[in-house]
Amino acid sequence: MKRNFKDKVLVVTGASGNLGRAICKQFSSVGMKVAALDINQLSLDKLQVQLQKDGIEILPIVCDITDKLSCKTAMDKVIKHWGRIDGLANNAGITHIERYTEMDKEKGIVRRVMEVNFFGSVNCTQVCLDQIRQHKGFLVNISSVAGFAPLLGRTAYAASKHALHGFFESLGSELKEEGVHCLMVCPSFIQAPPEATDASSEKNSIYQNKKTIGKTVSAEKIAEDIYLYCQKNKPLLVSGKTGKMSYWLHRFLPKVYERVMINNLKGGI
């Protein structure tokens, strides 16, 4: 049975980023009410203006997903405004590209990436899970190729994304019998407009993306696929030719994957 989204409520974290914006637009277009969470007020204001031009109204809420109280306050605002939460898209995230052997260990980079990418998603899920279970809703978790395979120079990032898979795939198995759907999304490289920021709107240069390597996929295409996979309650979405090739190579020919991956990525570090 296909899932009905009409008049349901979706919370999107990292909403002002490229993929976050596309998710807001996609699910609004099928009748969902969307609460847009982001750490940056100015980015949220810009997002709201952009979506209003497309006839889309959102509920913008400033939220630091690494702060449990901030997450609870944000979800309480959503429930107060619309009376329910049916879905959560854990989209906010940061990355860091650097060899671990060359990383300044005193900066706490690994811990920071884990706090945002993993614990941030856990925090948001924890405070709205009762609502999602009550309404037999869904969880969308934005992972990466780094969630199922190693990536050179992305040690902290890969660790955080692998943790997402372990947590949410296990949680999904617990919730399946209750009618709650859990989707893991693994994009490869996402096309970004020149003005786009990273998904979490963090500005600290040590967390910024460097030049992507490999074929890109538009955020709009990924958001459309997320909707279709949620509609059919599918558990895993690997998007783009690069992502799909990486998935199957790593699964069946891991040594070949490693060789290709290192050759493709070593020039970008």
C-alpha cells in the first residue's frame, strides 16, 4: 500500500542547504506541511522567501541539532503549530576532507563531525519518535557513499555515516512492525548552485566541502527519489551512477572498489 502524504507534517533539518531545500519543495508539492529547521536564521529567512516565490509556505525554526534542548524546543513548536509530526528528514550534516594522519587532533574535528552527523540525527529522532510511532510515520536519513564504503581522506565523515546506518537500520527493524518506515539515502555527489552552502549552514572553513570528484546528481532528482521510496516504503536509496557503481563494487569486489576509489580521490585531498 502506498503511503499518503496529504496534510501530514514533515520536519526537515539542514533545510536551507541545497538538498534540504529540494526536500522541502518536493514534499510540499504532494500536500505535506513542512517545518524547516536550520542553525542559521539568515539562511532560513532566505529559504522562506525563495519558497514563497514558488507558492510554498513553511514553518521556519532555528535549531542546533547538537543541543538536545534545542531539538525538543523545535519539535514542541511544530506540534504546537500543527498538532502532530508524521515524518522527519535528518538532512543536516557537515563534512571534513583531510587525511587522519595529517589532522590536527587538538581541534576535536572527529568529535564535532560525529556530534552533528550522528548524534544530531539521534537527538532529533529521540524527541519526535513518539509522534512518528503514533502516526505510523517515516524517518529519512541522509547518508552517503561513505555510509557503506570507505572514502580516502574522509575518516571522520565516513565514521559518522557508518554510525547512522548501524543506528537507523537497527531502529528501522524495531519499528517496522509498528508501520513506521525508515529510509537510508546514499547520494554520491550533489550538484550545487554557486551560492549554495553546505547542508548545515556551518561556515567554519575546516568543515567545508572541497571540489567533488565524479558525476553529480541534482538535489531535485534526489528529493523526488526520496519521495518515491518513502511512498513505497523502500529501505535504501543509492542515487547516481557513481553511487550505484560504488555500492555494487564494494559489495562484491571490495579490492577493485578500493583501488578505483583511491585513484579517483587522492588528487582531491
